[in-house]
Amino acid sequence: MRRGPAPDPASRATRALIHLDHLKENIALVKEKTGVRVCAPVKANAYGHGALAVAKTALAAGAAYLAVATVEEGEELRGGGITAPIILLSIPLPEEIDRLIALDLEPLAGDEEYLAALEGAAAKAGKRAAVHLKIDTGMGRIGCRPGGAVSLAARIAKSPSLTLAGTATHLAASDSPAVEDRAFTGRQLELFSAAVEAVKAAGIDPGLVHAANTGAVAFYREAWFDMVRPGILLYGYAPADGEGKPAMAVKPLMELSSALVFIKELKKGETVSYGRTWTAAEDTLIGTLPLGYADGLSRRLSNNWTALIEPAGDAPVPRPLVGRICMDQCMVDLGRDSRARRWDRVAIFGGPAPHAGVMAARLNTIPYEVTCGISGRVPRIYME
Ligand SMILES: *Cc1c(COP(=O)(O)O)cnc(C)c1O
């Protein structure tokens, strides 16, 4: 077997480079475009990129707020020394409420039962808890009906243990350029604006008004209000405009790569991996990567993805993944004349290879699922 350069002793062959410099640029782009505060959603381990590193960089790049989905995620950030305001996007169990108050998380709330529990826990802790009134204008997930906004806002504003830090909604179809989705988003924004105006007309300060997810940052100026909450956009994936082009020039953060840890010759007619789904049409060289579905490489990419072999000092060569992807390993057909060597790096997505959004399209899913799916076993290597 021919040998390339020795592997980096700092990590295993399979690794995810996280370009924090791209995050800074993406945040700058959003700030420049919208001119309002940015809340960086870092739920789900920052969409798989690493919550603490992303949160710190986002704040350093000028994000005003962070958002998490669970109390535990908030605890990780506070434990890491983060003092910035953190919105709690999802509803916790009653048993978790004392903890969220202790951590000063700012829940999205839109019903009396939850508000009463928050109020009770805040009073017990001798605190005044900041909450964001969540209005459901068409997402059908959490929050009050627009017609219930004024009375809940008043209830929060009058409470000695709560403050109304913000008023929010969430858009269901803002990333779609389709005519009916544009009409639906327009209606959501009208309902939301009217509810916010009604709160103000009742003499109540709605706090920070926020609605815009990625699609609305890209396409709906009227959704920006006081703060925007783009998630996937900050990680480098922009929705497509009407012509199918990315709506904003953001840069993907994540680059998944591995290395050829074994190379062997296969004879014409021999097969690769479980179920023998791939047969060598001629004598060839097969490379093995220590990367499998347990690392987050979907098994549905078996015989259905092209990796980029990066021979040291040579131009990268695209070669197909062949045979079923296993739990911990997968194989690539290098071709009989390959100059690839053991330990050569192999780009899977991002960097020199197509980004996670392209892989997502191949899998008939969204980039969120691809980056969130890269498992905890894959070391994240941060590039400043
Ligand atoms: C996840 C989330 C966002 C960010 O959504 P993207 O589509 O990634 O921009 C914004 N707001 C809420 C309430 C969310 O749950």
C-alpha cells in the first residue's frame, strides 16, 4: 500500500471542521441587511455545530440574544459562562421550571397555565422573570391566538414576578417563494402586527418584537421588527429565491471529512459491503473510510454520493461511495488507476466538496437534518 502523510494526531480521521470565521461573516451580513438585533438560535447543539463555541462567536460578532430549545441547552451555555439573554423556545415540563428561572432563561409563553407556573417559580426565587409572549399566527405549534394577546400581555405586565421582555410569532412558510406561501406569510405578518398594535393600544409595552426566521430575513422586510432569529442562515444555508438561486451570500460553517484508512484491490465481479449491493465492473481499488451512519452519514447515501479524494499535493478527485454504508465505515471506489494513498483526506460535504444543503437535497430533506445529524462521536474542530 502506498502511504501519504501521517494522520493528524489531534483527532480521529473523521472530523467536522467548523468555520467560525464564516459565522462572523454571516452575522455581519444579517446585521447589515436588517439593521436590527440578531438572536442566534443555538438549539440542538447549534444545529450540530457545537453550542458553546457557536454561542461565544455569535455574541462576539454582535448577536444580542441566543435561543435554545431545552432547559438543559440553556444550562450548558450558562455553565460555559454565557451571561447574554437566552430565549427558551420550547415548553418544558413543570419540574423544569425552577431550573429555568434559576438560569434566567427567557421562555416563550402563550398560555395562562404556563405563565402562572413561571410566575410562581419566579416569586419563590425572589426574581422577576423576563418572558416573551408567543402568538400563534399560523404555525399551529405553541402560543396564544392573536385575539388572546392583549389579555395575556396585560397579565404579564401586571405581574410582580414577570416582565414582558418581548412579543413574538413564528412563520410557517417564509422560506418558500411559492405564491400561496407568500400569501400565507403575508397573512401571518398582518395578524401579528395587528396583535402587537393592540397590545400597544392597551398601553402595554410589548418589549422586543420579533418574528423573522431565516426565510423572513431573506424575503420579508416587514417581518424584521426589533430583532430577527435566523438559524440555518447563520450556519450558512440560504433559501432559494424564485429563480432557484440562494437568496443571500452566506457561507456554510460545517465541513465533514474523513480519510482513507485502508486501500485494497478488488477483482472484477467481487462485491462490497452488506447485502452485496455493488459489484466491481472491472478490477479496481477500494478505499475504506472510518465514517458510517452512526457518525451521521445517512445510509440512504449508499451508492448515492460522491466523495472528494484529496491526494496530498494533487488535485482533488471525485469518486463514488459504493456498497451499503455501515455503522462505522463506508467504502469508496477509487478506480483502478487511482493515485490515492493511504491516509489521504476525503471531503464528504462542505469545503471543497458540495455543501450540506446539496447532500440534503439528495436525501430529500433539509440542511438542518444533515448538520444536526452529525453525531457526538465526530470531533468538531473550530477554525477561527
Ligand atoms: C428554530 C427556530 C428559529 C430559527 O429557524 P431557522 O429556520 O433556522 O431560521 C426561529 N424561531 C423559532 C421559534 C425557532 O424554533
